[in-house]
Amino acid sequence: MGQRQGSDLLLFLESRLLSDRQLPGFSGTVAIGVRSAGSAPLWWNASFGATAEHGIAAARAGDPDVEILLDDEEAVAVLEGNASGIDPDRVVGDRSLLRRFLQRYLHVTNTLDIRLNR
């Protein structure tokens, strides 16, 4: 099996939401980008409400309620359950929405989650 890449996080998010049959429990728009060295970012865009609409794209969709752009290393860390090294100042927009999303879909309740409360 090959080494993980940052874009694997976006594939995981897409897979996670495709397999989830429950209501999101919150509403808003989320954009998570991953930038690999020397290339443009790849984005996972999602809109949550009565249902969740989501997908991977070459561009960030519109003006999301919250967005975060990660590098490969940070994205792999999130995928492996260790998001504590991510600077919460990189989060643009509604931190509480990102926190609810992380808790609901990634079960993240670590240091990043606590730092998002600032």
C-alpha cells in the first residue's frame, strides 16, 4: 500500500458522506482545500441542511460559511486523527460550523477542536 497523500482526506470525506444516511444535524457550507507542493489546491465543497450536498472540485465553491486550506502534511495528519498541529487562525469563517462538522463526520474532539473555540 502506498504512502498517504493530502488528497486522500478529500476522498475520505466524500466517501464518509456518501455512506452516511443520517441528517447532518446542522446547516451551512464548508470548503476544505488541500494544496500539494507545486500545484493548485483541490477542494472538497459541501452544503449541509435537510440533506448534504458535496463533491471534490478544482475550485472552491462560491463563498462558504467556513473554509480551511491545508497542505499535504496537515491533511494526512487530519486523516490519521491528529489535527492538533493545525493553526486555527487558518480557519476562515464560522469556526463553530467547522467544529460541528469535524465532530459529526470525523469524530475530532482533540486539541484543534478546543482551539477552534477561541
